[in-house]
Amino acid sequence: MKSLSKEDLYKITIVFFVFFIIVLITFFSINRKENEPSVPFVEPDEKQFTRVTNYNIFYFVDNNINTFITYIIEGNNEGILNFLDEDYKKEKNITLNNINMKIPYYKEEDYYKAKLTNSFQINEDITVYYTEGDILNEGFDGTTLIEENVKYLLYVDYENMVCSIELIDEEKKEEDFDSTKTIPQNSFNQVKQIELISTERICSIYLADYFNKIATNEAYKYTTNYNSLDKFQQFYEENNLVSEITSCVQNFDDNGKRVYIVIDKNNYCYHFTEKNILDYTVSITK
């Protein structure tokens, strides 16, 4: 038998050394995993509140909440009672006799304007919408803030096209809702449909909202060109901005955010970059 050369012995030694190192690494790796606390795998919960980004749904919710506000303004206690959610009425012990003490009072020209709307599907037929917004009044002197950060839950049964409302102080969690919930139908809680929201209407909404912010000295906070009230006021006083629109286009930026490009009658161009519905920044150029 041929004897091994020094080179062969050297190669064999290296192979055994590498094999020994691999075995040690494997042993310590297994031992470390066994001693580490196990982390349970949690599947993502698909049934949770999600932000409403569809304009038609956003304003559909607003519209039906304002049906309830209209009942209050008109003093229609029967309408108020029949629009209120059944579980909410039982919880708060609301009846026709005490309803005026349980529900806030609003006057003519008051209306609700949501700033945020989230949705959650309770069961196959019913979706609940959580909204945060303000009660405003549209008077001769412009828009006045009546009540800030008002919150509602609007339950909508899309099978029977009825809805109900609940007044709340804070957002509920998904587990707080009864999966067997139903909404009894009556002559006061029929769902009110809206016209489809066009791009032109969205542009009008944003420009009107921006001019309201100008009137309340809040516009500079949303305008990327200016970082102080003094600088924005100087710009506004030296330029003739008007709310009359001559053109409107919807685009998307590099992050997929909707951008509305509005040109007014005096050829000032407003770029509204939307974070969420009615949550935006704007730049103004000419």
C-alpha cells in the first residue's frame, strides 16, 4: 500500500479541522435556540378599523350623520329617537320623555363636518363608521366653529339600507362590537344616498377649505411656501387669490399620494398634496 505523502496528510488534517469546527458551531447553535424563549406566531388581524380613503363613502357617512343633526335642529324627537342605535338607547336609558336632556342641542345652519372617518365590518350586512369632526355653523359672517372634536359611530346595514347612530367620547375597539348586531328598520333611519363625488367637486372642497383656513389665520400651517403667519399674510395681501376655479386636475406623486392641481381665475396654481381626505399641504405658484 502506498504511503501518504506529507501533502496528503496536510489536506486530511485541514478537512478534519473544518469538520470539527462545523460540528461545534451546529451544537452551540442548537443549544442556544433551545434556551431562548419561544415567540408565538400571531397572525395579522384582518378585521380591524381602517381609514376611509374613498370620497364617496366619506361624504356618504357625513350626509347621514347630518340627517340626525337635522332632526335635532327641527326638534323632531321621534326622528332622533328612531335614528339612535337601539343598544345605545338601552345603555343610556334614552326615551321620548328624556331625549332633550340626553342629546346636545343644535340650531339652524349647524352641520357636522368630519375630519377623519374609519370603517369596520361588524358582520356580513353591517359596517360601522367611526368619525371625528366639528359642528360648524354657516352664517352671514362666514363659518363658525360651534363644537370641536365631536365623535359618532354610524352603523349602516347595506342589505336593508338602514342606519343608526351612537354618540361617543372615544373610539371603540373591534372587540366591543356584537357580531350578531342588527338594525331595526323604521321610517326615520333610511340610508340617504349622495351623488358621486367628482374631481371638480373635490377641488372645490379643498379650495373652499383652504380659504376658510385663510380667514382663521391657519392657512400658513398648511402652505409649504411659507413657515410663518407674517410671511403668509404679506404674500396674501400682495397677491389676488380668489376661490373661483378655472381648471382642476388629479395626479399622484411619487409616494402614491393624490395631488389636486387647481388654477383659479387669476392664474394662481394650488398644488394640494393629500395625506388623507381633508388632510393636506398646499403650495401656491403663478
